[in-house]
Amino acid sequence: EAEAAAYVDAEKEVPDVSAALAGARDILAERISDDAAARAKLRTLYLTKGVLKSKVAFGKEEEGAKFKDYFDWSEPAANSPSHRILAIRRGESEGFLFSRLTPPEDEAVAILVSQFVQSTCPASMQVRLAVEDCYKRLLGFAMEAEARMFYKKKADEEAIRVFAETLRELLLASPLGQKNMMAIDPGFRTGCKIAILDRQGKLVYHDVIYPEKSAREQLEAAEFLHSVVKKYQIEAIAIGNGTASRETETFVNKCKLPGAIPVVIVNESGASIYSASDVAREEFPDLDLTVRGAASIGRRLMDPLAELVKIDPKSIGVGQYQHDVDQSALKRSLDDTVVSCVNNVGVELNTASKHLLGYVSGLNSRTAASIVEHRDKNGPFSSRQELLKVAGLGPKAYEQAAGFLRIRDGSNPLDASSVHPERYPLVD
């Protein structure tokens, strides 16, 4: 206090000894907060012993009921699964929760005291007060922010990994193969949209039936299905898993269609996104969105990979909290997964769309479009060497792409028994 008295100066806003000591403690707190060794020790403490706690925001109990599991939650942050961390962060961002990530305060203060407090004299007591103030006002919040970002990044990485694995399983699902297909997009009020596809996935007919209305309309729908199955020699039926899917499946099974025609429920996530996309407008410029969606459902059963590559991977619905993770990292990971799947399986050169060809190593959207244009103009490729005749596709691009392109032998049709990755017999 005697030393501090020399710094008392009312003109400099230091009116008394207490103010002088408080100013000195503030300076010490700033120095402690900037000390690299202190930050490293506290960082380790936060990452090893930090506890994640969440509480409901005042008056938000009813409005935020979907987050009720986290209204009074506490667990070690190191043990928190990624989905829980992302859920709490979403609850915070929507204003229903508030959370803290802190270690035991006495341990944190003890770490700083052991580093900066040298004795028990009065001056050291002032240093101790500065240490406590630094932790509560500066360093604690800074370390909490770092720890929260660390666990957010860790949760993002785990969530993105799960997204990518699920997407890979979906893309590499076994294809039913080239079959005359009836695709049904189910619905109650608007009826069931019917799309008939040939063995190459080309839409040849579409209509609407209403099996969930009157008995007369049910009878008409059943007669329609029988006539279409016979006329187009239908070999498989795909039903979207949206609203009324089970009812539609039950109705189709009751119709007792001839032959052993498999009826398969198909995941239609992203079909609505596809039907309104530029890709769908280019493929079906004169058709309604619902018909495009039904055609996509049928093609997904015939060859999931070839159809799903037309949709933004984030729209396929393969994971949780996809809007909460690092968007650039998610896009990069999912795009890499699609490229990996396409090149792992290989692409049928004479039937693949330009969107599928665009994922082949060595090709891009421009060269893929050139391949399709050349194929339409000159007929199917008989050898991969003919790729060198495609405008804009040089020797280097050919060298990179050729190993991932397949030409199917007409004597070996693609069938339901074909299994990835040798599902396309090769000729060259």
C-alpha cells in the first residue's frame, strides 16, 4: 500500500490507494491472460476435464420442447457424442438453450496460482487476486471459446464422416438392373403418379391413379395396372417411401398382378429437389414436377448410383444436423465420396448420362457433354479408343478416364444378379 500511494493521482483517475492497486491488478491480469504457458496449461485442462452443461432459456420450456432432453444436461465434454454437441449448439442458436463448457474452477485457478504466485506476502496476495480476476474475467472465457471450437470441429468431422459413409452405402446399393419398370409416386389427395420406364430408363408413358378414393376408382386403378403391366411387359414396380407408400404397396399387392413382379419401396429423399432442378428440366422439359419425381424413383431402383449423382449430396437426406456443420468441409467430403463411388464401380460409356460421366476421373462437365453429343451423333462406342475422336478430349484425359469406363457386351445383359463392382462385363 505504501508503494501504491506514490501512484495516487486524481487527475489520472487514480483517486486512492485501492484504485492504484486495482489498476496494477488489471495490468497483471492482462499479462497473465497473454502468457503462452498459462494458456497451454488451461487449454489442456479444458479439453480433459471440461464439463458441458446446458440449461433451458427462461420462459422457453414449451416453445423449445424439442430440446427438452437438454433443459438440464451435464456431462464431460470429452465423452459427448457429436450429435449431442451439435444438438445443444442448435438449441443455443435458436434461442432455447444456453450452455457452458468449463472445468472445475478451483483446479484452473490453482494452475495459474502455482505459476504466478511466488509467496504469501501482501504483494503476492495482490498477484493472487489478479490471477483470480484474470481467470473469471479474461482467460476463462477465452479458453472456453477455444474448447467449444475444438469440440465443434471434432463433432463436425465425426458427423461428416457418418454422412459420407451413409452416402457411400446408398450410392453403392445393388442395382436391380435393366428392367421394364413401373414407378409409383404415392399420394392420397393428388393420387398416385405412374411412370413407365423401358430397360434403358427412358420414360415411355405416365398417368395418375386414385386407389385411396371411391370403390369405383379403386377398381379402375386395378384394371389400369393390369393393362399397363401387360402392355409394357413390366418386370418390376418401384414405390416411393413418402406419404401413402404403405397403403399404395398394399393396394398393388391386392391387385394380384401376373408373374413374379417384385414390388420394392424406394427411398425418395431428394426426388422433389431433382424434379425442380435444371437437370430434370433438361431431361423432361415438357413434364410436370410430379412425373419427373416418379421417373427418378424408378431409375433409383434400376441403378441408384447413376440417378443419385444428379442430386446435390446434401439433398439426399443421409445425415443429421447437416446445416450445422462446416459447409465447405461437408461439400468437399460428399463430393469426394461421389467421385470415389463412381470410379470404384466404373461407368457404362454407352448409357451413362453426362452428369454421371462428369464424375469420372479425367473428365469434367464439358468433356462429359462432348462424349454424350458424340455418342448421339455417331452411335454407341465400340471401343474406348474411340474416345480420342471426341472433341476436347485429349490423350491425357483419355489416359486418366479410360480405366473407369466400361462398354457392356450385348450378350451379357445387366440383370438383378449382378453385384458391385463387377456388374458391367467389359469389352474393349
